[in-house]
Amino acid sequence: MSSSSVPRLVVAAPSSGSGKTTVATGLMAAFAARGLAVSPHKVGPDYIDPGYHALATGRRGRNLDAYLCGPELVGPLFLHGARGCDVAVVEGVMGLYDGAAGEGELASTAHVAKLLRAPVVLVVDASSQSRSVAALVHGFVSWDPEVRVGGVILNKVASDRHEVMLREALEQVGVPVLGVLRRAPQVDTPSRHLGLVPVAERRAEAVEAVAAMAAQVSDGCDLDALMGLARSAGALSCAAWDAAEVVSSPTHQPTRPDEKPEPRVAVAGGPAFTFSYAENTELLAAAGADVVPFDPLRDEELPEGTRGLVIGGGFPEVYAAELSANEPLRKAVADLAESGAPVAAECAGLLYLCRELDGLPMCGVLDAGARMTERLTLGYRDAVAVGDSVLAAAGTRMRGHEFHRTAVEPGAGAEPAWGLRTPQRRVEGFVRHGVHASYLHTHWAAEPGVARRFVERCRTS
């Protein structure tokens, strides 16, 4: 089977909280249980749902974000993730037609479904309605003729009688009911801020939750019909994204004899740092780095020979005490940064590099303090590099995403990382020696030169 014609479904809903994650993750696991290779995807910048998708499929969950990467990369990145798979399941974000604020359909589930030429399965929370479900579904089906809603899955159905009423109402709409799910507390997963608690923080419970989702979807949905709908997706005309291809540079010079050909780049992981896009590390490797993961909660030293460090996002405030207690690693990180080695830190990584987090000592790389707040900062950002750094030349434009309930004071260093155009003009983050630290989450597939530049600096620092 050509990857351009891999069967695929987009799981969407009228609004958040309808059960998309339960259905999408359960469907992935149910298909995998049939022996199929399932490619898991998530619309938008969310890092947490892909962790559950990975548990369900045994494959790395991947994001499809038309704002961060541009609409033109959605198809190629999808095909890259779906290589060698029998079926792909794409979990949507928010409501079907909800996109980036003020940008129309951009980055909405509907937008991505159209870019993928994929049929949509609409998950409807039917807990407080009966015949009105027909009007709701009719509205979503007819709103944009280019979005093909191929079926409905009714969630939180109260009883057999309730199911009959819903099915009778939907017969008038002409959209098939592909599944009916009763309310099932065992598939509920705890949430934090606006998302689920990461898999790495509750591995055993997460495995049980995914198994419960799979059982519920297998029992309540017509898997054969859903697979048939997936096979009706149109072929894509684009080529699969390739990290080695996009990171190659005509100006790249062969490695000098005195240079280490593969500089070792340590990438933070473990329960405290779970937020990362798969393509970022793939780009680092394609640019010539020897990428080695480590866990700041458990490892007391950086991987031997580390020449560069990448610390992504997560919820370090949950593990502030443990991170602080690991004094040998904090010192190792500080020493590496002081040596001028490239260090790229996003959000949680920024907090880890501060003097302190909620009064607990951190690495002290940055002359700044961090603390938890009541305010949630959330949204897409349009950014420009204020000056030169290990990641980008001054003037480089990138789009990113902020998601945190913390504050860093000061919010920017003498040399800021980014100038943000939205929601208001401000500078943010820190550039100091080889350090680039910021709240902004970025997807390097949108600007592969970031990875190339970082690895080159690791070679020469």
C-alpha cells in the first residue's frame, strides 16, 4: 500500500469534553489489537494526548499543526508518521471548526481533515439531549461541504431507550451511527490545566485507562464500518516529509578532521519533561547529532561526552523537590552552560535553568526566579528572533505556542530570545552565551535550519 493512500480517519467533536480522546485512543488500541499497524496523530500543539496514543499503538504519537508548521506541511508530516502503517487515526482538537484565534479555519480539525482528504467521525456527547441531536449533527455536516462527516459515535448514552431515540432522530440526517458508548467512569483520566496528566506520571493507571477505552470502543463501535470509512480517504499528492532531506544545506561544509563528526546532544526526558515533538529529535539526528536521552529525576550526570543540551516542556513544578534534590545534575547542567555549550530550553526547561522554582534551588544558569501562579497563559504566538543565538539568526520568524501556569521574573534577559507579535508586542526569554531559553514551544519542522544551526554550534563549541 502506498503511504499516500493509507486508510485514515479524523475523530472530531462539536466541542471539547465530548469524548474525542476516549474514542480516538480506544479506536487506535482496538485496531492495534486486530494486528494492524496504527499511526497515531493529534491535531494541534497538545503533547499529552499523543502519550496515550503511543500506549495504544506502540508508535510515537505525532502532532499535525497547521499554525505551527503551515498548512503545506500537514500532509507531508502525516505521511512521514504513517509510513508502513495499515491505518491512521487522527484525534482532533476542541470543536470541529475551532481554529487559531482570529485566523478563521486555520489549524482547526476541519482544516486538517480537508488537507488530509480524510473522512470525519463526529463524537457527540448525547447525555443531555435526544431528538435535538439531529439538529446538532445536521449543522456540523452542512456547515462546510468540503468536510466529509462520514459517521457519528454517540457518547454517554444513558440507556437502551435513549439510544433508540437518538438513532431515530439521526435517521433524518442521513449520517450513519458507527458507535454508541455508555458512560464509563473507568476510562476517565485525570486532567491538569487544559489537558490530561502525562502518561509518564501515571504509567500503570494510564495503561489501564487505555485498555478500558479499547474495550469500550470495541464493544460499542462497528470497527469494520469504521475501517471501511477510513479506506474511503482520498490519496494525497504530496511526498512524505524526510528529516535528512529538509535539514541538508548547500552551504554545509564537510567535517574537519579535528571536529567530532557526531556531537552528542543530551535530550531531557522522564516524567518531568514529557513535552517534545518527535520531529525535533529526528532533525537533530539528521543534522548529525548523536541524540541521547536522559532523565533529570534519576540521572546524576549528563551522558558522557555531552556537547549540547535540549530541555523541552512538561510539568517540572510537580517534581520541583526531586529536581532540586538532584544537586549533582543541576551542577553538571550549570557547568555545561557556563562552558558555552549550546543549550536549548523550552517552558519547563526554562524553569529548570532558573535560580529557583517555588523557592527550591534549580540550575542557576539564568538570573531569574520562577513560581507557580493562578493564571493560565495559553495560545499561539507569532515570534521573531531578537538577536543571534544557537538556534536562530536575528530576524528568523517562527510560530510557537505557550502553555503554562508559571511566571518567570524577569520575563526576559538583557538579550531576549523572542519578540512576540501576539497577543501584544513584547519580548520574552533569554539568550546568554550558548543558552536559548524561552516559554515558547516550537516545532522545528517549520524551520529545519534551527536543528542544523544547533548541531553545528555543538560541533564547534
